[in-house]
Amino acid sequence: MSVLTERRGPVHVITLDRPSRRNAVDGPTARRLAEAVRDFEEGDAKVAVLTGAGGAFCAGNDLKAMAAGDFPAPTPDGPPPMAVTRTRPSKPVIAAIEGYCFGGGFELALWCDLRVASETAEFGLLNFEHGLPSLDGATVRLPRLIGPARALEAVLTARRITAREAADWGLLTTLTPPGEALQTAQTMADRIASLPAPALQAARASLLAQETLPEPKALRNEMTLALAALPSPT
């Protein structure tokens, strides 16, 4: 199996497992990733951690698989190459990143709520080196996270970005020593899972929605969501 899942208490761990290809995603892997995320959404786990096997997060789309027609032709309404990045999950997802995080893999990390990375991780939209546009949300999510100026620089140069630089940009939640990203993400996920879910889910929904709303509507939306999450009087 190219995608492994493991339940660790209230945490659903999803692991991309193609280490010989630096966890690059081909068509079957994308479908299995979608199944793993759907299982998380439909199950009772409170948080998911997304990681990669063999010292890499994800090197992007498998270019050999793409050349062989392994992916369906992309359309505006169809699934993107990484399958899950068109919509936000309903519950928090943390990326635990070691090693390569390039191209579509970088876009997959941007899809997550939080990003925990090893000091030796590397990021970049290297797909542009091969003439491949971003199909999994980089040009939408990256500027919202780090601002348009730095996002444009990352896109237009398609260069490798060190973990330290990514952290300085505010792209990462925390840096860890090599090999400790998954355990740190697990600890963070356990903390999130320990908090009362309704208030946390309301706050997350408000925060994610507010970037597209004018302030008065965003404040009203926060209040609407919060009222629905208030504990019942005892």
C-alpha cells in the first residue's frame, strides 16, 4: 500500500509510503490518500497527522506516472492531482515534514492547518522547473499564509527554500531536530484533541472563513458559530 493509516488514540496518522520515489504521488496513491482522508472525516478521530515515510514528506507528483497518463485529465470541477486539496477538511490536519516537500507535496502541506518541520526539510515549487503549473492550491494558499510578495518570489524563482527560511516567513508552526517532526506533530495533535471540540471547531471555522469576508460579516459569522457552540446551561 502506498498510503498507510494508523490510529493513535484520538489522532489519525496518514503516511505517504513510496520511499523509493521520495513519496511522489501517482494516480493510485492519490486515490488512496483521498480514501484515507475520507475515513478520517467520517470517523471519530479528532485530528489527523499527514507525514511521509523514509525521511521525506512528498517530492510532488510522480512525473513518470504523469507522462504515462496515470492521472485523469484535470478540469476546473474535477479532482486535482493530489485529490484532496480542492476543499478544506472539517477537522484539523497537521503536516509532519521531514526532507523533501516539493511541488504538489508542498501544496499538500499548504492544505494542512499546521506544519511541523525538521530543520533539514526543504520546500519549493519545483514543478515550475518542469513547466508544470500549480493545480493543488499553491497560488491561493501560499500568499494567504506568507503574503503576496514572498509567495511571488517562491513561485517565480521555483527555488528550494530551507526550513529555517520557511519558518522565518511564518509558513511553519514549529521546527524540530531531524527525525522528530512526527513525534512533535503527534504531541500537538494530542493537545488539540484534548480540548472541547465544539468551541474549537467554531473558532477554526470562523478563522478560515474570515479571510474572504469583510470585517462586519466576519464578526457576525464568528458570533453565529460561537453561539451554536456554547455549552448548554446546567
